[in-house]
Amino acid sequence: MLSEPFREFRFAEVNKHESDRNLDLVLAEFRNYQQGILPAEPGARSLTELFASIDENSILRARNTITIRAS
């Protein structure tokens, strides 16, 4: 059985990986949006509205400031 501190560390590591992956997906979709390739899945309108309200620099700044904290 894993010790509690190790489990918490592992959980934080997984959360960081998942957060990075999600941010990479959003950045890829934003770049598609900039090239005129619009999303078509459920929630596409909201996503398009979000992209219209921000710029890539905002996303890139966020990528450099996101931190995962154990709770």
C-alpha cells in the first residue's frame, strides 16, 4: 500500500499532467480558430465566443502562471 504523502504527490503529478494537456488542447483549438477553423461539437458557440473575447497572449501568459496546489 502506498504511503499517504506519496499518494498525494502522485495525485498532484497527475493533476498537473491533466491540466497541461487540457491547456494544450485549448491552445490548439484557439490556433484553429485564428485560422478560421471553427469548432462544431456541443459547446462550440460558447467556445467561439470565448476565443473572440481573448487573444493568444492572454492564454500564453496563463500557461506560464498556472500552478497546481495540493489541498
